[in-house]
Amino acid sequence: MSTTTEIVLRAQETIPAPDIEYGQLAPVLIVIGAAVVGILFEAFLPRRARYVAQTLLSGLALASAFAAVVGLAVAGNASTEAGLVAMGALAVDGPTLFLQGVILLVSLVSLFTFAERRLDPRAHGRHVDSFAAEGAAVPGGESEKAAVKAGFTTTEVYPLLLFAVGGMLVFPAANDLLTLFVALEVFSLPLYVLCALARRKRLLSQEAALKYFLLGAFSSAFLLFGIALLYGYAGTVKYAGIAEVVADTNSGVTEALAATTGNDALLLTGGALLLAGLLFKVGAVPFHMWTPDVYQGAPTPVTGFMAAATKVAAFGALLRLLYVVLPGLTWDWRPVMWGVAIASMAAGAVIAVTQTDVKRLLAYSSIAHAGFILAGVIAATPAGISSVLFYLGAYSFVTVGAFAVVTLVRDAGGEATHLSKWAGLGRRSPLVAAVFAVFLLAFAGIPLTSGFTGKFAVFKAAAEGGAGALVVVGVVASAVAAFFYIRVIVLMFFSDPRPGGPSVAVPSPLTSTAIAIGVLVTLVLGVAPQYFLDLASQAGVFVR
Amino acid sequence: MSFPLLTAVAVLPALGAIATAAVPAARRTAAKWLALAVSLATLVLAAVVAFRFDPGGDRYQLTESYSWIADFGVRYELGVDGIAVALIALTALLVPFVILAGWHDADSLEGEEGPNRRWRPTQGFFALILAVEAMVIISFEATDVFLFYIFFEAMLIPMYFLIGGFGDRAGPHGEEETAKQRSYAAVKFLLYNLAGGLIMLAAVIGLYAVTADQLGEGTFSLQAIVEARQAGELTMGENTERLLFLGFFFAFAVKAPLWPLHTWLPNAMGESTAPVAVLITAVVDKVGTFAMLRFCLGLFPGASEWATPVIVVLALVSIIYGALLAIGQRDIKRLVAYASISHFGFIVLGIFAMTSQGQGGATLYMVNHGISTAVLMLIVGFLISRRGSRLIADYGGVQKVAPVLAGTFLVGGLATLSLPGLAPFVSEFLVLVGTFTRYPAAGVVATLGIVLAALYVLVLYQRTMTGPVRPEVERMPDLRKRELLVVAPLIALLIFLGVFPKPLTDIVNPAVEHTLSDVRMTDPKPEVEAAK
């Protein structure tokens, strides 16, 4: 036997061939695969055919990925068959599948708003959507005019959307810190680009994207630094491994590292940096500064998608981190999260009162909601996990629906997002105003809407988890928040319409479907939430 | 399974609301008739409930119980005691009159062309009234705390639109200022009540945490909690119980409204049309005082006893303060609102006197106050619609021009000041007697309220109805047929219940005994000097 073969054989003994569970990874693979195909479409299909091909491909991919998630859940992967896949890089368990299902459905609904082409007036005889004719063209420049005249549209948004969704699917499932970081970048980068692609108010849009990118890069750096420190602490990036070191039951650390592991300073600093990175994505105070500008500047369909899906994915990752990696540190992270939750609820609700732009208002409201969800996270009980899961599902549909309504109210300059322009909308178009009122009431947590059920679930979990004071703060913040939601309703119904105010564009069935789904989910989760609560509580167990 | 009667009473107006809202824009008269028919059918169903209810039977009757949100331990649990039956009957009785009195209230909003053409005010107005009725009725029926809370909160939304969207357009300061005031009143109403409700929510969650902790499984069922407490399985810590009690009581005190949480009521009643004002004070606010009886006393007997001295004082302040401010009002509707605050003080006083006369009187008071305020306020509404002003100073000598209007107004006013022979006298007397047996000083102070009531009612009558006829009211028409149809039956009822309150007391008294036994209170024994 030659030495070469011997080396190869020996290598095979020590380096196990990766064993990939394609079945459990199917949702991710379908979405990422479709994104790659979408890029090929961009390269090879004629411009005319791209819109239809891309929307069909994206819709199909998201739907079949959702079907795969349902299939996995039915096969028991959420409970009995839950386990680690891809060499322990990902965990496919209840929370993963629940959140993946929510992300996919929300993305599908968002896709409808992405594909809407009837709202903007035709540009040179062609239907256009909310996205820039040519992303690379200088705003107001010659090449942009030429692109608009030629009727270009940016169909690249669909593969970008799919890549973002792919990253978001991995994010809550990530079971080691490196996968977490890769997933974060995979979904963040497409979002930065999407934010910059508004057709109207392009400078605002590009400013938003730049801010988002810079702050996002900053937070990624924090996250990465945290990962490095935690590696130094535990000698591994695997969640279970770190948890073992934290719990002091570790035995398998290599000798070379044994001397340096277990340094609490590394653990605490690393954990804090990691949390900072995740709280940035969640949009919790004090890492919320980007939210209003980005929400306002980004094209509204993107805002809706981002506000809903990013929050779901990021909270999923946060939950796993706190419950799987750092349960031994509960006494350390809890006070910090208390502070963050209270600050988020208070700041979000109070600052929102002074806002005059619908999108900024919803941005601050999302900060307050991040605080409410954190109240459930802090509970540190199984009921806490399932309440957060339920809240995320309920909240994301309300958000997508609300932003879809925002796209409808338009004047000559595009969407009319200044609140003063919404005056009297209830008289002009009672249906649209009533639908928006339903979403606002759900945000405010009025009974019989999903917002109330969700809020009740997280507050109940928090109260049982010994965070009664947090519940009181949450309730007071809800009262403040109710004030500005109600103010918008007052404006829509009790103010007289202004002459020359915005009109409500008649959308195609796409946006109508998106809004209808939003309203339906909001009401069903408010009136008959039992099935979904069961689903969330069955899904509330993390695999290690 | 027997016919779910209680569900039917609540669902009928809810369905009616949807049907009314769906009537096409051109058929708005049909919408009015539909709403009236639905409210009458509800009245019939409520009457069936009242007849099927056996005063000597179980505490909660006609019960229905289904699991709703098992995760939270929430059940769809309905059941009525005598107090609830009386209040459901009151609600079902008043709504047809409210609808009839508000027959033309939304008309002025119709017919605006242009961008407003899709706005259907008439359908909206009547649908909202029916929606409020449905939610009020179900909150009287709910014996599950969570179920009650949901409708207690949800009824704010239709009420808010009724105040803000269909308010009075006869404000004293011009159209724009009136619109601003109206919007302000609606928002104030909503925020006060929402804040109260959210604080209650914290207490509701706390209650769940306590039951989950001690019974192993969280529950919101009033009966289950009361039984567990009486069996000694559930013991709340003193402080916990007091905090939870305060959370609940705060919400009910805002709703009732009790001084110093009352300030939304004059705005809300002043700026809404008379029928909506009746809906607020005679129907919706009763949920607050009713809930004090059912939930505060039932769930937290110890804390209720602890808080009684403070609440009695607050109630006395309400009585006197409301009456004094009523005397000082220049706006007729705000006057009625402050009078109501004074009356709610009596109701709360009766409840927390913790005697059978006091609580029985308070329950009767709720019903009688509903009817008498409805009479007074609806006639005030008719008066204002004729002259287009809410200010007392703009009237004078109406009784010479419109004698029937003035006469019925006087009857309504006399009922408000509790003239013997009219229904409110009975209840006010009972409340005072009930209070006096336990808190003699409070009884004496409360009696002052009656004197002040005479002042504000009679001065109002004198300024508006007597004296020389002002030129603006010279051509004022007397009550029309529709208006008489509204007023006459209610006045008849006031007189009937004034001389023969037995049917009502028969239903109410056993329920009051149950409530008193919840708080383990008995009437103080009359002291007799020992014979020598």
C-alpha cells in the first residue's frame, strides 16, 4: 500500500464526511436555490419576460418551502424527531419550524406587495412598481431618465428578497455562532440593497440604505467580536458546547485550550456584544436609532417585509441564544434585558407620540413592540417561548398589512405618508380607513384583535415568570401607545378631508390579497386563537 | 342542550348591527327600521330571560359554558343573577327609545356629494348603537373575568365613534370649534377608559398568575374562583388582594364615573347627541357599577372591606361635587352630566355601604337612574334640536309655547330629584337608609345631595321653561308624535316603578343577599335598649 493512500485513508478516519440531512434543510435549500435561479433569469431572460418569471418563481419557491416546513412539522420534526442537522450547524426543532413557517408566509404576503404594479401611474405606457427603474443610475441623472423612459424595472428585487428570506430561515435555526453570523450577513446584505431601491424619493431611500448599512456593519462587527470572545471563553462555537462550559459540566475541551477557557470576563463581554448585535436587528433601545430613518426611506413594501420578517428571525435567534447558550447566565442577562425592555417600551411609545409621518410612527411603534416581546423573552419559561412565538406570528401579519395600506394612500409625489394628508380618509374611502383602523387597534392591543391575544400571552408569561413590574410598565406603555394609534384614527375619521389631499389608489388583486390576509389573520388570532396558541406551545421546546 | 338564551340576547343585536351596516346607501330609511326592529326583538328576548329567571333559584341561571382559549384558561361562560337580569332588561328597554329618539340624528350628515359619497352615516350610526347594545349585554352576562374584560374594553370602540363621528353639531362656539370639542371629547373618553382598562388588564393577568399558582391551573371563572376561595383552596396574600382589587376598581371607577376620575363624562355627554349621551350614562356606565358588585366584591371581599372607608368618602364627594357643579352649569347637557356624576355617587355609596338595603337600593338606582336620565336627556335633546343651542341662557318661557314638552321635561326633572311617587325616590331612599344603618355620618352628608338636586333641577326648569317667552322660542313646536312615543312609555314606567317597585325588588334582592354573603357581611343589628 502506498503512503498516499494510507494518508487518505487516515484522513477519512479523522475527518468525517459531512452528513447532510437534505430533507430537514429543504425549506432553506428551496429558497436559496430559487434565488440562484432568479439570478440566472436576470442574466438570460429578455427584459419583458422577467417580471412574470421572477414573481412566479418566487411565489412558487416560498409556497413550496412553506409546504416543506409543514411537511417537516407533520413528520414530527417539531417535537419527537427534532434534532441537529448539517453536522450540528443547524437545529431543526419546534421554534425553528414555527418561525420558518411564519417567515415564509409573511414573505409570501410581502411578495404580493413587491409585485404590485397598478399603484404608480404608468411611466411612458408601462406599468411600474415601487422600485427604481435602474438602481445604479444617479437620482435625477440622464441615465435614470433614459431608464424610466425605456420602462425599465428592477426585477432583481425578487432574487434579493429570496436571498434575504433564505438567510432569515437559517438565522433562528443556527446552532453555532459562525452559522449565526453567516445567516445574519446573508439576510442583511440583500436588505441593505433593497432599501436603496425606492422609485420615488430616491435620495431619502439611498440615505436610509447607507445608514442601515453603516449601522448594520457596526452591529455585525460587534456580533463577530462577541463570537471571538465566546470562542476564547469556551473553545468552541457550538451552542451546546458553550452552554456546557457555562454550566461547568464541560469535559471535552482540548488540552491546548484548557488553560484559557472558563474566563468569565470573556464570557460576559462576549455575551454582551453578541446580544448587542442581535438587539440591533430586533430594533430595541438603545440600538434602535436606525429604525425610523430606514423605515421611512425604504420602499414601503420592503419596509413591511423588513419590519415583519427581520423581527421574527432576530427574535428567534435571540431566544435560542438566551435559552440554549446562556441559560446558566440567566441571572446575569435578565437585569440587562429588563432594562432594555423597559427602555424600548417607554421610548418607543413616548417618542411615537410626536411623530408626523406614518412610516416613522410605525417605526417607533415597532420599537415599543420589541419591548413587549422582550417581556415574554425575559420570562425564561416554556410559556415565555411560546408566547413570544405567538406574538411574532400575530405581529408580523399586522405589520405587513399596515404597510400594504400605506402604499395605497398616494398623491402626486407618490405615497403620502405625512399624517396631515391622512385627514378625512375615513370619509373619502371608508373601507381602506376601516382596515387601517383594524391594524392600528391590533397594534394598540384592543381585545378581539391578534394584538391583544399576543400582548396578553407575553404579559401573562412575564407575570408568571416573576416579572410583574415589567407587566405594569408594559401596560402603562400600552396606554401611551394607544394614544397615538387613536390619534391616527381620529385624523382619518373625524377630520374633514382636505381639498387636494391624497387619493386612495385602486390596487391590483395582489395588494388587496395581502391586506385581506392581514385583516383575516388579525381577526382570527383575536377571536379564535386557540389552535395557534397550541401550535406555539407545542413548538416551544428547543433542541440542544 | 337547551336553547342558549343568553347568547341569543347578545348575538341578536350584534347580527343586527352587521345587517344594518350592510344596507345599501340609498335605503337609509330601511336601515333605521331594521335597527328598530332588531332592538325590539332584543327587548322581547330580554323579557323572556326575565321571565325564565327564577328569583328563588340558583345564584347564576341560564348558564352556558364552553372552553374558548384553553391555553389561558378562558371560558365562554355566561350566567345571570337578579342584578344582571335587571340591567339587561334596562339596556334592552332603553335602546329602542334611543334609536327612535335618534331617528334623524344622522340625517344632517347625509347628502354630502363629492368625495364623501361613500360615507354612509345613517347605517353607521344605527349599527354602532346596536353594537354597543350587544357588547353591554354580554358584559352583564359574562361570568368569566377575561370574557368580561374583552367586551368591557371592546365596547369603547363603537362608543368612541358614536361620540366623535356623530356628535352634537349645536355647540355654542361655531362649527369648527364644535368639531374640535367633539373630537377632543371622543379622545378623552377613549383614553380615560382605555387607561382604566389597561390597568385592569394588569390585574386580570395578576389574578391569573395567582390562580395558576395556587390551583395548579389558571382560571378566570368567577364561580370557580369564589368557590375555591370559600373552600379555602385559594388564599391571596393581603397585599396581593388589595393590589388586584385596586386594579379592577380603578377601571370600574373610571367607567362609573367616580370623582376624581369623572372628568371625561361631561365632555362626552356634552358633545354627543342626546340619544348617544343616554347610551353613555344610562347604559354603558352601568357596566362599571355592575362590575363593582359582581367582580370587586365577589373576587376580593377582604380588600373591598379594606377600601370601603375611602370609597365611601369618594362617593360622597361625587354626590356633593357633581351636584354643585350641576348648579353652576350654563350648558344643559353638561348639567345633566354632572347630575349623573352625583347619582353615580349614590350608586357607589349604596354598593359599598355593604347592607342589603344599600346594595338592593343601588341596583334599583341603576335601573331607575337609567330610565329617569333617559327621559330628561332625550327631552333636552328634543329641546336643543328645536332651538339649536345648548345654553340655558338661550331659552325662556318654553312652557307657554310647548306645554307638553315643558310638562314632560318637568316630570323627568322631578324624577331626577327623586320626588316621592316616581321610581328614583324608592332607590335613593333605600340607599340612604342602607348607608345610615352602617355609616350614619355618610348617610347624613349624602342627604344633602337631594337638596342640591332640587336646586339644579328646579332652577333649570325655571330658567328655561318659565318667564317671558323669548323671541327665538316663539315658534317652537310642541312634541311630535315620534317624540311622544319615546317619552310617554318611559314616564309611565317611572310612575309604575315609583308606586309598585316589587317586581324589580323581587328579582334583585336574592342576588344582593348572595353578594353580601360573598363579602361575609350581614346587616347591622338594630340596637334596642335593654328593658330594665
